[in-house]
Amino acid sequence: MKVFRTGVCSTSSPAAGTITAVFEDLEDAVSGDLPVISRGGWARSNDLPEPGQEVACLFFTNGISDGICLGVIDDNDPPGAPDQRGVWFEDGSYVYYNRSSKQLMVKASGGVSLEGDVTITGSLTVEGSITRGGETI
């Protein structure tokens, strides 16, 4: 039995943080629920593979029911440029840092909602209208 296998994500459970994977080379056998490795610490992530994405899995030597998903294998070109790190979404939204320009870039197709106090140190440029308490100023 191989300890390392590549397969295709079959199901994804955000509530449990697990996926199942199907392995074509094992006559479409389906794994047990596999926890997905993600970033931990104070900036945790909820990234999970989606059904249909190719995944890399590591198993104990007793079969494909006990193991972990190491993540997605993506043969596509990564989004952004080499000096950019961030997250790009399928609707065109993104949040990334550009190391060359030293700028944090945010684009939200559906708008941005902020909750809490906002402090701006520096200039503010607005292209469009400003509404305060229901009144456009």
C-alpha cells in the first residue's frame, strides 16, 4: 500500500475541516474523512479543497481510511505576479500585497463592509460620492 497518494476531492466539509478523496488507480475507492492541513497559529485559515480538485494525501499504512490531506495540486499558473502574495477569488475579487510597490491591494466585487473604528493616517482620495448618516456630502 502506498503511503502517499494523489486523488480527486470528492466531498468537502467546512464544518468538520475534512474532505474525502477518490482514487482512480484503486478502482475509484473513496477515502475516509481526511483532515486538511491548514495554517494555524493566530492567523488561522479555512481553506479547503473543492470537489473536483486534485489533492495530495498521506496515509497510515493500513489503507485509505486513516490519513490527512496535504492540499491541492494545481497545475494552473498561479494568479498575480511573482512579487504579489494574497488571495484571488473566482468573481474577480482579491486581497494581495505587492512587494515591489509596497501596496496592499483590495478589490471587492460586492463592496467592502468594515465594522469597528477606522483611523486613516495620510491622505484620503475618494472617486465617487460619500454618504454620512444617509446624507450625501
